Amino acid sequence: MKTIDCNKAFTCESKGWSCRVFHKEKDAPGIYRLVVFNDTWEVELLPSKGFSVGQVLYRNQALFWEAPTSLIDPDRLDLNDDSVRIEGEPAPGFSFLKTFASGIELYGMRNWGMPHTDPQSGQLLPLHGESSNIPVAEASMELLEDHAWISASFIYRSFKGDPRTVWHQRGEKLFEITRTIKIPRENGKLEISDRIENLTDTPLVPDWGYHITFRPEEGDKLILPSRQRANRDGGELPKDVESWIPAKDEGIRTETGFLHKGLLLYEASEGPFQGNTRALYKRSNPQALPKGILLSFPLAPYTQCWSCSGGAGSREFTLASDQPLFEKSWNGLGLEIGASALDHDGNTDSAVSYEGRLHPGESLTIPLGLEMLEAEETERLEKEIRSYIDKE
């Protein structure tokens, strides 16, 4: 096992694997990315962003979206400020948007959804919480014959206390979050495991969530085995809730969200979750490898498919300087899951049994999996899912 300093350049090779820690010129000074790769896989991790998964390449093809932002210095970030404007108006709690730079992000722990005010403390809890912007200083890694694994931890605090201390090191320790990634030698399943441990002497309920965003082409589909589907914003569902549609005008952003309930339980498990369910990402390009991606994740109270296109240079989101926040379009298709309703409206799946309370010293492990599929397996799984969707 090797310990890696995530704050300086580094290179190593072993058993057909390579690892690099490096700085990208477009990112903030002193911010590094960590990449583990071999002939089949290239997995990018972001130490300055809670060890988020930035990008994954499989056989040289990118799986996740081209995020609309670059990495910024978390020490200079204030997630509760009003530096972001929405339609020209100050929007406190939306500064997270400046950091939207990953393929897989873990959110929370006091709020993973839209900004809202804590009814007990009166504190504004920012969009998607703080977890995805807490840096890690070092990672552990082992490069083996059949797989590589890499792991890193950070502390989630109360963020209250001496203002002279950088925000992510301020206040009482609440949770320790440990992310571990297992990368197979060749074809197979990329495994991600997040462990959340209560470090306090009182019970806590972590309000966690995820954003997983694929890089779409026109016609790509995200197919979920769900019995109930609804438009997040209300109104009628369109005929096609699965396919990504490019923007007619790249300067205008279009976003849709479809809630899914009654998901198929594929594998039962003990612990806080009933078990795991799946989503199938089906690629439309006949030259694409893989043809499909099977995403496995726990049955969670909240599941939403998220699709977005366009928005490059839009004045929908601006900075205080009146400069557009995003120079690139938000072209993404993916999934949001979480422990509570994204909009704080109680709109979760009542059929999902989930106990999120952690007693002192207890931990919760959330597993995610990405499995690369050939054409035949993709078609088989789509038929399996559709048979469940169509069954009365």
C-alpha cells in the first residue's frame, strides 16, 4: 500500500498500472488531480472536491460529461455567499454552482438538496451541502495484478467557530467520510464505496445525496426499472422521459427532472437499505464502446433522472461582476439519488424502507457500481427493465 500526497506532483508505475498527480492549467493554482490508469481504464479523482470522480475513460472514451466549470481553491470558497446571480438577482446558497465539475459527486451531510433555512438554527444550508468541496490531503493506493484500489477520507464538521480558520477545518467533527474506488484490470465493474461514520456522542442522521452525470449524445437513454414516473416540476410527462435531446440554441439552457418510484429491487441486503436497484445507460452511437453502462445503486428514498443541455454564455447565471458564470453548455444526462426530497417537499418513495440514523461510532456504507456492457447484454437488460415497467 502506498500513501500519496495529493498536493504535489507525483508519478508511479507498477504491474501494468500508472498513477499521476498533476495540475491542469485551467484549474486554480495549487489544485491537483489524481489519475489511475492502465490500457483499459483511466479514472480521474479530485482531491480538492471530496475525492469526487471527475472523469472516467474506458477504452479511451469518456463516460462522464464535460463539466461546465474548472476546479477552484476550496479554501477561498464561501458556499453561503451571494456571489451568484440568478436572472440578475443575488442567490445566497447557490455558490455551489461555481464548483459543478465532476462526474460523480457525494453531497450533504446536513442538506443535499436545494438551499433552505434550517428551522432550528435559522442557518442557510447551501445547495448540495458542503461534502463535495471538502479537500483531502492524502490518499492510499495499491496496484495489484487484477485490480487497483485507492481510498481517501475527510472530516465533515459543523463549520462553526474561529473565522480565522479555513471553513472546512472549522468546528466540531460530525462525520468521517471515506471513499474507496476499485478498478478492474480489464472489462468488468468499477466499484465505488462511501462510508459515513458518526464521530459525535449523539445520534445523527446524515442527509446525503449523489449526482452522477454521463456524457450524452443525441438519442442516448437512461432507463430505470420504475413503476411510477412524474415530472419534478409538475405537469404532464413528455412522451420520451429517457432520451437526451441537444439544445436547439446552445445559449439557452434546458433542464428536466423526472422522479422515479417503485423501482425494482434486484438484490436484497441487510443494513439501512432494502438493497440495490439499477439503471441502464444505453448509448445511441453505433461506434461507442461500451454500448451500455449498468449503474447499480441502493434503493433510496429519492431518485430522479436529470437531463440538461445548452446554456453556454447564458445570463441565467451570472457573477456579481455581471459576467456569465458558465462559458460552456451543461450537456449531461444522469441520476440524482438521496436520503430525502431534493426540493424539501416530502416527495419521496414511501415504499422505500430506509433508516438513516447513526448512533455514536456507527457507520453507513453506500455502494455504487458501473459495469461496462457489450451490445448483446445491453439489449437483454433493456428488455428485462421494460418488462418490469410495462407490467401492470
